Amino acid sequence: MKFRRTVWLQITLLLLMLCLPAVAGANSTEISLVLSTSTAAIGESVTASGTTNPNAWVPLKIVDEEESILVFDTWKADASGNYSIDFIVPDTNSETLTIVVGEGSNVAVETLIVGTEQPVVFTVTGDGVTAGEKTYTLNQLKALGETTDSYSYFSSGQTVTQSCTGVLLGTVLADAGVTDPDWEITVLTTDGYTHETYTVTLQESIDNAYLVTYLVNGEPFEDMGGETSSTIRIYRNHDDGSSWLNRLKLVSGVEVTSAQPPVLPGDVDGDGSVDIDDAQLIALYDAQLTTLTEQQLAAADVSGDELVDIDDALLIAQYDAQLISDFPVNQ
């Protein structure tokens, strides 16, 4: 009798194990997949996103035309079941790649066309920018997160309102490493045209919703100007739409300028020269008889030891007496 009860328990447990996956499958969410672009060049970033079960791990595979797996990655969905996976298009000879997410019978598949290298359409240069310059292709801009909104401008005696699709300039600048709201942003054009309103602070560009635009009323465009052209415009809420200044054409990028002037090593008082007055300021600071601003401290550390003390004052005194021609921080 005891043996029969044991066998019955084992059979019951086995049936439960067989049934549980079916029950779980019945309550599971069918995984979905959306690619940020249908065409991308080798080395470009693409985002795969969608929904699945809350907090579930999402495997992603990139398979070439010979069914070889080129990339395998996993990402955990959030508590609502949303996931987003960024990947770089791998080096391949295939003209198409198959993107697969999920596992078992719960998978989603999309095809990515491997195109030729896209041209640069927007460039961020200047202070604070990673490596001094960052360039963007159209797909790279789109991957930052596009938005669509209405903008108005004045043309030929009437106000024109257009539906514009692009990426907010503040988003592009943050991606390039520029986040200081007081730094100046100057719009650059392919024909070199400029205007006093083309230079604003980063905060002003955010407040006025500067949009790096590549679609107008759902269609791409190409503006011609002499021997130059551009497929990018910047739309902005510069005014109430009563001037042309809300639509900037022939845009090639922006240049960033720091709100603070560059630091001249040794020029502690900020008068543009390095002399005994700067050494005296450091001596007073070292004796705790005065304070220095952050910029003054940066200029005072001519020894490069990340300290401001009497050694820096002595170096500046030697420089003023022409006993040395440069400071250790510059070497």
C-alpha cells in the first residue's frame, strides 16, 4: 500500500511538471519586435525594442544569410514588459540580416537591410564635445529618439505651419557630451550664412524646442544654396511665427562654445598676462588670507600637482623674471 502511494505521488508530480509549462505559456505575453530603422550600414547603431513578459530576459540574435549567428545578446525587460536593446551592425558580406528576439516558440523576427555607409548629415563641434567633434548619419540621428511636432514661420506674406520630424537639438548635444545650459550653441550652414539669432545658449535651444529636422510633412527634402545643399533644417519656436527665423535652412551642424574663457596657466587675476601679481595672489591664498574661484584655482596650479600652494607662486615668480619659459603643467 505504501509503495502504491509513493508511485501515485511520483506520477502526480510528473503530471504537474508537464502541465506547468502549458499553464505558464497560456499566461505569457507574445513577444514583439520593432527596429529603429529598416536599413543600416556596418558599424551603425540600431535599436531593437518591443514588449514581452514583465522582468523577462530577452535573448537577441543577429543571423546572416548563411544562418551564422553574428551577435548574441540578452536584456531584461522592465516591470511593464518593455525592453530596448541597442546593437552595432556587425561586419558582414550579407545584404540582409535576420534579427531574432525571444526563445522557443515565442519569438519575433525582423529583417535588417545592410546598406552602404550613409553620409554625415549633422556635425557637433567645439568645447565639451567628445574628441572635439561628433558626426551623425541620418540613422544615427533617428536612433537618438525622433519626435514630430508643428512649427510655424512667416514666408511670402503669410504664416506657414508644417509638421516636422526630427530629433531635439538638446538630445543630440547631450549625446555629444554637452550639457551645460549656459554654453553657447551656434548653428552652422553649408553656405556659411550666419545671423545674430543663430547663436543661443543651450538652455535657450531647449526652451525654444530646437528640432534637427529631416522630414517635413512626412517627406524628406533637400535644400539647395548655390553649390551647396542640405537635407537638414532646424525648426524652432524663436518667436510667435511672425518671421522666417523659425525655419533655418542649409544646416550642417552646430558649434559649441564654453561659457567660461579658456584658462591661461598662471593668469590667476584674469588680466590676460602672467606676472608677479598672480604669484602674490597665490601666496595670499596659501597663507589663507584670501580665497580663489574655481577658475582661478585652475589657472594657479602651474606645477600640475593638483594643489595650489607656495610652489606655484615661486614658479610664476621665476616665469616673470624670465628664469623659466614654461610651466610643468604645460609639459
